[in-house]
Amino acid sequence: AKDPMRVLVTGAAGQIGYALVPMIARGAMLGPDQPVIIHMLDIEPAAEALKGVTMELIDAAFPLLKGIVATTNAVEACKGVNVAIMVGGFPRKEEMERKDMMSKNVSIYKAQASALEQHAAPNCKVLVVANPANTNALILKEFAPSIQEKNISCLTRLDHNRALGQISERLKVHVGDVKNVIIWGNHSSTQYPDVNHATVNTGKEWKPVRELVSDGQWLNTEFITTVQQRGAAIIKARKLSSALSAASAACDHMHDWILGTPKGTWVSMGVCSDGSYGIQPGLIYSFPVTCEKGEWSMVQGLQIDEFSKAKMDATAKELIEEKALAYSCLN
Ligand code: NAX
């Protein structure tokens, strides 16, 4: 049998945490033959709720779950973890200034960066879910210089899956028969969901989405805004933000990163830019990637038209501004 892997979930007493930990304990993230020890971190006001989650995990009697660490101490939470899913943070409230929100997250991610750097297992893979996800990941990268850059990522897989879902609904095909959409940039409303390289399985062959969706105008307008605004639409309907789809996307992200993407398929991940596609190096930006043996690599050489380039640059510009705002909070 395999040795258990230690998986940290921060913000584990929250909405996404509640959906995510049972998925991890069932093998949806690391595979049906991979035992896990789940580490859960939250803050003092949520300590009771965290106890409740621990009780439910025990009651669910998951065969793969070999242990639980539930704590409000970041150092204890990070000890020996192989995977870290950072869901805890300070989302923006309506009445709140951007700068106040950023400043709270900068201090959280600065502190958790050093706890991870000092206590996580070597080669620990990090996924930041908490918003502003790209910039929280950037702060984590800056304050955990000994964690390799390639091991720090943020979640845009939910946006990627939303884009697959929209194409699947439009063409009335199963979502598994759509692939290779791309989310470029920030996990925010400036993200660019790009279908120019996406294909659909027609049974005989994979055909470009652009050939199958007769209304090209829909792809350039409503499709894009629907994906960009999907989070808001869910809040409107549920009176709560997306949780099960976010948890599921976090599992997909780690699963594919560690176990690999299928041949001919790419996924979107927020990763450190190396300057590809003209994106400022060092930004955490969502790119198309393939994964093999626990390593991602950017898909290179895609043709980018002017429409796409403008949208890719606009979302990069927003990330550059967020980065400046984050840095201004350090002083
Ligand atoms: P909740 O408010 O339900 O849960 C957040 C939890 O984090 C709370 O239990 C809170 O006590 C805890 N927390 C706060 N500060 C902490 C700290 N310093 N250390 C550890 N835990 C801490 O929010 P939820 O709906 O679960 O969403 C979590 C985060 O995911 C939010 O920032 C949200 O904006 C973000 N999202 C990101 C998505 C993505 O695709 N990247 C999509 C879904 C989601 O909106």
C-alpha cells in the first residue's frame, strides 16, 4: 500500500472547505488508491466549527483517511504537508476598500508563506484558491523564496470548467467531449476565456468549436461574459458563493498536476509567467498547461489573434495593478 500523503486545507471550516475535505478523503484529488492525512487550519473564531467538521470526517468512516490534524496554529498545520490548498483568506466585502482587503490578505499570505516554507515537506505543491487568488499566490511566492516557483499555483480551473460547461450546453454534447478551452490571466471578471483552440468530439474526430458553433458572435460576446460573471450569477441564485464547483475544480487541478493530463488535452492553471505570450515575467497568470510526472509545462506556440491579445493584455494589466497594490501594503 502507498504511504499516506499529507494534504493541508486552510479555511477548512468555511463553505469550500466543507465541500472539499470529503472529496479529498474519497480520493477525488489524489486517486482512489492514495491514502491521505488531512490537515485543517482555520482561525480562532472558527475553532468550534472546525471541531464539527472533524467529527463529521470521523463519522464518514472514509477508508482512505488515515488521520486528521485540525488546528488554529499555522505551524502545526503545515508540518510535513505534501500538498497545500489555501482556501482561507479575507474576501472583499461590499463596503470594503480594495486596499483594506489586499492588506489583510498580504499579511495572511506572508505569514502562511513562511510557515509553509519552514515546515512543509520538500517539494510541497501549493494551490491558492482564496481571492484575490493570483495575487495571494504571488505574495506567497515572494515570501517563500525556498519553495520552487513551479510549485506555487492558483485556481482558474473552475473558470476553465465553466467554459467547458457553457460550450457543452450550447452544442448539447457531453462536457467530456469538449476540451482545450483556455482561461488567460486573472481569476476575476477580466479573465479571458478563449475558445479559439477548443475542440469537440463528434464521434469520428475532434472538430474546432468555432466550426461547430454557428453563431461566432455569441462566442465573442455572451459566452465570454457568462463565464466571467458566473460567480456573481451563482451568488444571486444561491445567496452564497460557489462552493461545490470550486471544491471540485480544486480536486481537478491537483489531480491533473500530480497524475497528469490526458494526451492531447490541456487545462488552465495560474502559474508564474516566464514571459510566454508577452506576459510580464513573475506574474501569477493563468495559462494553458499540460502535466506529466508531477510537473506542468505551458502550452507554447498557440496562434493569438488581435482580439485575444488585447484581452490577454487587459487582464495582465489588472494583475500588474494588483501587484502594485499588494506591495504598497507591505510598508
Ligand atoms: P468562507 O468565508 O466560507 O470560508 C473561508 C474560511 O477561511 C473561514 O472559515 C475563515 O475563518 C477562514 N480563514 C480566514 N482567515 C484565515 C486564516 N488566516 N487562516 C486560515 N483560515 C482563515 O469562504 P468560501 O466560500 O469557502 O471561499 C473561500 C475563498 O475562496 C474566498 O476567498 C473566495 O473568494 C475564494 N473563491 C475562489 C474561487 C476560485 O476559483 N479561485 C472560486 C470560489 C471562491 O469564491
